[in-house]
Amino acid sequence: MAEQKKEATKAGVEKPAKKDKPGLFKRIAKFFRDYKSEMKKIVWAGPKVTLQRSVFVAVVVVLAGAVIGVLDVIFSQTIMMLAKLL
């Protein structure tokens, strides 16, 4: 069975000739052309939306920090009280 699979892959798929493959600089140039065309498709948010989202992120970060700080104080006080009991 293994021999049949090897023969099938050899017979079914041929590698393209090396001449068909574009050169390195052509591939790099194509990459940048494709990159430029994709960048043109992006719809960037306006300054108002960017400001709103930035403020929202800042508020969420401050609230998360406050919650973590409060939990840290609670847990550290609890551990200190348990340590005094032992």
C-alpha cells in the first residue's frame, strides 16, 4: 500500500519548472503592491470615534486596577489575620 501511495503522488503532481517561478525582487515588488492595495481598503475610524474608544479603554483600565487593588488589600489583610492566629 505504501508503494501505491508513493507512485500516485509522483505521477499525479509534478513540480513546476524553476523558470516559471518569479525572481526574488519580483516577488518582493508584488508583495508591496498587494500590501498597498489592501491598505487602501481599510476604513479608518475618525478622530471622534478614536477619542471615545480611547476614553472607554482608559476608564475600563482604571476600574480594573481599582478592583484588583481592593481585592489585593482584602486578601493581604485576611492572610495577615490568619498568620496572627497561628
